[in-house]
Amino acid sequence: MPEGDSVYQAARQLRAALVGRPLTVTDFRVPRLATVDLTGRSVLAVIPRGKHLLTRFEGDLTLHTHLRMDGRWEIQRTGAGPLPRPWHGIRLILANAAHTVVGMRMPVVELLRTADESTVVGHLGPDLLGPDWQPAEAARRLAARPNRPIGDALLDQRNLAGIGNVYRAELCFLRGVPPWTPVAAAGDPLAWANLAHRLLDANRDLIGHVTTGDTRPGRRNWVYGRGGRPCARCGTPIRRADLGDPPRVTFWCPRCQPEVQDAGRAGGTPYRT
């Protein structure tokens, strides 16, 4: 499941494969871009922005992609072998003399003017792995809706960009509150922002989202994906439930994350990716 650190890693790999080289193949397998031909143009930059990727080409053009739940990038040496399967899952191919890049199962593939990038990422809050990370601004945005569940607020990319379902659950565990706790009762928003930054920054060079400090399989996370299994800290069975609008599964330990006194359960607000 792609999160901000995964997109950061993908951008770095795509940058190494594409930037500074003229394209020899461009094949867009989405109807509205089926006739687009960018061959001969060089890739100027690949920029991660939260969970979004912006690939800039010569001629004031940017490719905007978003992996959502199932998308992924495959990179191989040009001419080294067949394209990845399933072939019907291919949404775009970019190739140069050295590398071929294939976008698989991507729900968002669009071209726009580079000058118009703000139309697709301008709504995002401070980027947790960006060079201009602003924890105070992220905290201000989190606090702006005090009655919202902290789990929903963390997933809303308008507050801070890069958190997905894994980090949502793990942050709530590490802060010791259930994910439905209202923001106003969940503790200092700046502490949430700073912890989120530390987690993603620690993982930007790792495979997988490690929150426990233990990289062994099955021990990387405290609660995410561990429904029904004993909590690694206290032994209580981890619980799971849907939260948010749209609903997303989340996990928590009822002992390590006790109900906040008099907090109640807050109502949800749709979040943006």
C-alpha cells in the first residue's frame, strides 16, 4: 500500500532511470492520452508531493500520477525482457535508451502544463518528506477541526501530505489514543506532526513501513495488519474496525490506547488524497 515514503522512493528510482535522457518510447494506455507522443523530449525532474508524483518534461509538460491503493512502478533495462504482467494492467510506458518504466494499475494518469501543477497538488498540506516541511503549519491544520477524529484528520492530505492507512494506525498506537478520538482530546497537534515526520523520514530509505524498529517479518508494525493477534507491548488482542468517510480499516490495542475520558466519538469528515 503506497504511502508517502513509498512514493518518495519511487521518485528517486524514476529520477535515476529517466532524468536527463530523451524518451524513445511513450505509450499511454488511457483513452484521453492514447494519441500523445512525447518521444524526443527529455525528462527534467521527478518530484514527489505527498502521495502524488510529478514528472516534468521539456516543453512545459508534467505527467501527474497517483498510485492510490493498487498502482505501482516497474523499472527494467531497455530490451532486457518482456514487459511486466498482467499486460492489461499497464497504463503507461516511458522508455529511453537505458531504461523502460512501466506504470501498472494506476487510477490517475494525466498530462498538464507544468505551470498548472498547483491544480492537482495545490490542495495538499505540508509534505512530510518535502524540503519545505512545516510542522507548525501541519499542526495548525490538524487543530482547525477539533471535533474530527484524529484518525480521519491524519489521512486528510490537506492537513499534512504523506500519511496512509499504515501510518495512521501506527501513529495512534504510539500516541496512545484510539483513532476515533477527537483532535481536541488527542493531545498536542505539533507532537503528532513531529512524530509523523520522524516515522516517514526514518523509512524513506527502507523497504516497508517500519514503526517498531524491528525489520524482521511480522515485527515491523505495532498494530497495523495485526487484527486478532496479541499486542507486542501488552498481549491484548489487537482490534480492527472501519473508520472514516470513505471507510478504511484501522487497528488499535484497547489497552495501550484507552478511551479518552469524556471524549466520546467524533463525527467524520471526508478527506482528500
